[in-house]
Amino acid sequence: MVPLSWYLLLAAALFAIGLYGFLTRRNMIVMFLCIELMLNGANLNLVALSHYLQDLRGQIFTFFVIAVAAAEAAIGLGIMLALFRNRRSVYSDSITSLKE
Amino acid sequence: MPLYLVLLPLAPLLSFLLTLLSGKWMGSRAHRLPILAASISLGCALAAGWDVAHGVVTDADFYTWITAGDLQVSFGFLVDQLTAAMLIVVTSISLLVHIYSVGYMQGDPSYPRFFAYLSLFTFSMLMLVLGNNFLQLFFGWEAVGLSSYLLIGFWHQKKSAADAGKKAFIVNRFGDFGLSLGIMLVFVTFGTLHYQEVFQAAPGIVGQQFTLLGLTFELPTLIALLLFCGAVGKSAMIPLHVWLPDAMEGPTPVSALIHAATMVTAGVFLVARCNPLFELSSVALNVITVVGAVTCLFAATIALVQTDIKRVVAYSTVSQLSYMFVACGVGAYSAGIFHLFTHAYFKALLFLGCGSVIHAMGGEQDVRSMGGLKKYLPITYWTFLLASLSISGAPGLAGFFSKDEILLMAYTTNIGSGRFAWFIGLVVAFITAFYSFRLFFLTFHGRFRGSTEQRDHLHESPPVMTVPLILLAVGAVTAGWLGSPEILGGHSMWDHFMAPVLGRAEAHVPHFTEWLLMGISVFAGLSGIWLAYHLYVRRPELPGQLRESFSETYRWLVNKYYVDEFYVAVLVQPAINCSRYVLSAFADATLIEGVVNGVPRLIGRASGRLRRLQSGHVQHYLAAMASGAVGLLVWLYLV
């Protein structure tokens, strides 16, 4: 039986790797992957705790997160495609129009 | 209410609106509608006069204008003997001036605008005299002020004309301030603004006091004096007379209609209309008499030395208006309105005659460049002569009857300052005759003193201008016959006609005294004419010598007693300085602009600092968000 803490540590590691990658990489595709990583870290947390607490609601919630993440991925990729068409770039540091 | 009463002011109002709107399109035909409207008004005024003469006095509300609490004001018409006389003066002179203007204003680029304003004026003046309550009077009062302003500044590209318009408007503010206070006090006292209700309740306020700012006034005196303030402004009495001579910057027909015959007499009309109020206060009556008498002499002496043909007549107007106030002051309202009536015709004639001369001289107004115009302008010459004789009180002409009646009333009144006013009036009768004929001889006799170019252009005015002159001349001769006194075989018809509204001031003197007074004033007038003839025709070198020997007096007269300079120094310049240094430099430039510019500058500076936080990099925002979330967790964990 794997103790709960291992799952939680793995989830935290996944989340931290995702956050680190999001903050350091400039390629938006990679940043996007990192977001997925963070999401899945959170999902793992939910599933582990759901199993530990014997409460199925956590797992159901995870399905929702996966479904929403799929939809979000479609939108995110669409935005990225549109950005690429307009700017010929997927690097986040070349897109700083918020500043102006 | 008869239909013609509605039509009376409505026709000029419609003509004003339509002419203003269609002016561009009508061009040189723009006079048609206003002349038609003025004719309709004249017809309606005659109908009203006919009805009144047959004893039908109308006092009816047309519709309710304002309802606010206790205040109920209607647009309504009061047509009695006084109104009827005013209506006939206003509409007949208005029509003649309209016709005259067709010739005088021909070719002016703003021809339609001129006629639109004339219609506006006619409408306003009719509203003023027709109203049956104080507020409608005030409406008309301000509306004639507006049209006067518009017409004085008609040639607004000329700075002096634009300035004169402003001056007229601003000086009238002072008088109108008093008038509006007077009207408010009437409302506070009587709870209504209707003439009839006020006048019926008027005797009840005798002896009442009114306390204001710790000062106690006799209520009737205060009301009368405040109303008189308005009259002082509109009728150019001292100390608010300064605007009228400057108003001569307007086109001459305007001077004839507005600044001689009708609008400036509104003050006299106001006093006569409110005679039940004025009768309650002997203080107010004395004030009116003295102000009238002083202004009378003051303006007449200035007129002696003016060289601008229109200004002489303008000062003469001020002086004649003063006669009317003297009459009202001594309680002879009917005589005052009688002089208003006759004066309207001979003074309008004098002005239109001046206009004809100016027209012939190509815009020249200085009598020093005129002279010998008799043979070039025969019709103008003869009509001008009649007007001058009439104003000088030559027996049998209009001015003779009305002026004599005023002098007789002033002599016999029991108002304290009556004799004083009579004496001044007599002196002024002499001066009036003198300056009128000085002007007449300088303009029409002697040799021509203008340039040869002007001489070649001299011509009699077209019939469209001379016919109104002739018609007015008929008025200037005959208007007085209506009031021919009993000792001359007349029936004092005017006094009997006016008696229901203005009361009858009987002169209880033996016929001998009456004859004597008449003789004295006729003698004063005729000697004035003789002196003018002697100085300006027989011995033309004498005026120059007189000027030399009385140079100090002459300087004061030519500069109009320095009243304008006094006002500039005491009122205008401090106001300008206050505006320039306190309001403009401090309040506006420092205070208001400081706040207005300071706030955006502050925001700009603060946002300049804040914008450095923004990099535009998504990662920076997320890093901030993540560290915020961590910080929040730490805080939650620790607390």
C-alpha cells in the first residue's frame, strides 16, 4: 500500500515542475504543456485524497477538470494559432502589447 | 376677446419669424411681410381705438402663463384709453418707419435682418403696452430692450455700433434691476400682479412700512421709486441717460422708431399706467419731478453744442422725455401722455428728416459739413421746418399744445417742486427752440460746407422716404389739436378721453393766468428761434466768438459734463481692473486653472510611476500571481 504522502509529494512535484516550466520557458506551446502538467498535479491530489477519504466526489470532480481542460486546450491552441497567424511568433516575450 | 386684439401682436411676431427664416430667399423683397404685418397691426389698433372711444374697455386673460404657488400670471390684454393711445402711436409710427426704411436701407447686405428686427420690436412694444399685468409688461420691457440692442448694433462690424449696443443693454440693466425689484415688491405686497387688482388694493397700503436690511421705508414710496428706476433706465433720465446718445449708432429709422417715438417713452407709459401707485407717495412724485426737471435742463444744454446731427436730436429726445416725467411728477399724467403722443410724431419726423439728410450726404452726420441743403432737399426742408416749429412750441402746432399744458400743470400743481419744474421747463423751452433752429439753420441755410464730391451727390430722397415724412408732418401739425384747451376754443378732448384711466388734474387758475403762462412760453420759444436766426444766419461769425469767450463752459458742454468719463473712471475701469487682476489673473489663471491642470498632472505622474510595474510579459504576471498565492498560504498557515 503506497502511503498518501507519496501521492501528494508526486502531485506537488508535478505542480512545481509545471510552474517552473511556465515561468521560465518562452515558447507558448511549452508553457501550455506546463499548464497541463500543473492541472494534472492538482488532479492527482484530488484522486489521492478522494481515495484516502473514501469519498467519490473528488474523483467525479477530476473528470470535470479533465473535461474542462480538454475544452480549454482546444481554445488555448486556437488562440495560439490565431496569434501565430498575426504575429508569426509563439514566443511570449514578443507579445507584450498589454504594456502599451 | 375681440379677434383683432390677438392679431395685433401676432402679425408682427409671425412676420419676424418668417422674415428671419426666409431672409436669404426674400432678399430685397424682405420688406413686404413686415410692412403687411405693421399695416395689419395699425388696422387692429385703430379698431381697438374705435372700441375704446365707444366705451368698450377690454381686460381679458388670453391664457395662463405661469402658475407657481400663489403666483398666477396670464398673458392677457388690457385695452383702455391709455393703451389705445399707445397702440395708435406705436403702430402708426412703426408702419411709417417700415416704409421709410425700404428707401433708407436699400442695398444693405442685411436688409432682411433689419426688417425682421423691426417686426420683433413692434411685437415687443405691443406686448408691453397691451399687457394687463406687471410681468407681461416686464416681458415686453425686456423684449424691446433686446430689439433695441440688436438694432443699435445692427452694423455690428463697426466697433462703435457694437459698443453702443452693449452700452445700451448694460445701462438698462441698472434700471431693470430696480424695476424687477419693484415688481417683486408689488407681488409681495398685493399677492397679485394684475393691474386692476393691484390698483384697487393700492389705497390700502398707505402708511405701511417696509423694513429691509434694518432700514425702514414707506411702502408706497419704495414701490413707486423702484418702478421709477426702470423708467429712468428705459427713458434715459439722469443718471442713466448715457446710453441714448450712443444709441444713435443704429440706423436712423431705428433712432426714429425706438429711440425717439416709442421704446424710450415706455418709462412714461409705466409711470402713467401705475399712477394709482405713484399717487400714494408725494416723495416719489417729487423725485420724478426733480429728476425730470434736472434732466430736462441738462440734456438741453448739451444739445446746444453738439455737431452730430443725430446727437442733437437725441439730446432733444432726452429733454422732451423729461417734460413728460415732469408732467407725471406733478400728477398731470394725461398731459404727459399727451406730450408723448405729439412728441412721437414731431420727433420721429425730425429723425427721419435727419435720415434723409444723411442719406443725401452719403452717410455724413456732422452739421459742420452741411449747410444750404434747402434747394437740394425741398421736401425734407419743409417737413423738417414743421417739426422744428412744433418742438419749439410755435402756436397751433402739436408741440405747442402739449408743452403748454405741461407747463400750466407744473405751475398750478400742489406738488412742492412744481414751480421749480415750471421755471426749468420754461428755460428749456427757450433752449429747445434755440438748438432746434441752430440745427435747422446749420443744415439747410448758409452755404454748403462739405466736399465737392458730396455736393455732386446731393439729391432729394425717393418718394418711399418722403411720403412718410409728409404724413408725419401732418401728425406733427395736427396731433395737438386733440388736446386743444378750452381757452383756445377747444374742448380738452384728450383730457376727457384719458380721465377714466389717468384722472383729471384740473388747473384752477383764472383765464388771465392761463393766457399769461401761454404767452410767456410762446415768447420763450419764439425768442429762441430768433436768437438762432440771429446767430447762425445773420451773424454766422458770432457763435465762434461766443465759443472763445465761454471756452470753459463750452468744454463742459461738448464733453457732456464728463458723465461718461466719470462712469468710466468710477464704474467701468474698476470693473475691468477687478476682472483683469482678480478674476482673470488670480481666480481663473491661478485658482481654477491650477485645479483643472493640477489634477490631471497628479494622475499622470502617479500613473507614470505605476506603469513601471507593467512589463507585458505573461510570465511576470503569473509569477506575481503564484507568489501571491504562496504568500496567502503562508499567511493562512501562520495566522
